[in-house]
Amino acid sequence: MHIANSGKLIVKSSLVPNPGTLVLNSNKKKIGKVNNVFGPTKNPYVSINLYRSVDTDEIKKNYGEKIFISKNNKKRFNKRGNKPRRKR
């Protein structure tokens, strides 16, 4: 994994995450969101937009550390909260 000139974190992944999924470090601290997935389908590369509060020097220091993708399977409900919202 490395930080590109654009400030995005590039990592190799074993699965294909959806764009917008939260990314956590090994301490379960939110570090950013998935921006783009590219490369081969078996071992894709993931581009991550880092949050401004994340220290890039700390990420460089922890080179090789595993990062995790949160599971976000929540359904969105309408204002009354009783029916899932329809996709348009």
C-alpha cells in the first residue's frame, strides 16, 4: 500500500468493495472511504479517499498493516420509518 500524489491511499485487496464503503485501520478507527476499484478481478487495487483528520505520516509508518472494510447493509427507510425506500 502507498499514498499517491493525489493524496489517496492505494491498497491491494482480496475482494471487490463497493465505492463509498467505510475503511477502518486495525484499531477500528475510520480512515476513509473507498473511491475506486481497478485492476484484475481476482486481486483488485482499491483507491481510498482519506479523511482530513488522518495523519499520512502515521499511515506511512504502518506500512503493511491490514485495513478493513465495514459492512454497511442498512436499508434506508422513508420518513415514517416503516417501509424501505424504493430505488429510482
